[in-house]
Amino acid sequence: MPVAALLIAAGPTVDWSHAQPMTVTMVDNVFQPDHLTFQHDTPYRLHLENRGKDLHEFTAPEFFAASVVRDPSQLANGGKEIVLQSGTSIDVDLEPLKPGTYHLICADHDWDGMVGEILVK
């Protein structure tokens, strides 16, 4: 099933009022924490904060493609990432659908070690 059809089919059935909180802080040049663990078919409110001096991206295209994102307009670059200016934060409601291990990078700072991993059980 195409991802768009999956998002439409699954979106209305998600009970976002029970979203589990998860916070990731972006600092120059690391994710804190840099290893995230989610349970599939469980809604989450992913709170991202950029406390660094530079723009940072939470780039995880395979993870986002395998998840329902409540407001896809929050995703940038064709649904591949979330972009945060320095000093800003955002809450993204999502539900991972497919167990697996996914790569996480900051597209501008992966060369400097700003990488991580997302595990969906």
C-alpha cells in the first residue's frame, strides 16, 4: 500500500489524546538522547528543541515514511525531516507503524557526529 494511502487509512483511527511524550534536544552538534525507542502502533508527541546556535534538522526519512504523522505539513524536504531554527521547538504527533531500526541524522551536521538511531519495537 502506498504511504499516502496508509496515512489516510490510519490517520482517523489514532487517538492522539493518549500520545506518549518523548523529548529530543538538539545541541551543537548532538541529539540528546541520540538513541530513541518507540513501540509500534502507539501514538507519541515528539517534542524537539533546538538549543544550539545553528539550524538543525531531525532527518529520518525511513522512520517518517513508516509512521502516521498527524500534521504532515510539519515535515520538510518531501516528508524527510523536521527543520528547527536556533532557539525554537516543535511538537510532532506521530505513530510508528513498522518495527525496525532507522537512521537519524542532522543533514547539516552529520559529518560532525550529529547522528543517532531510532528503534521501533
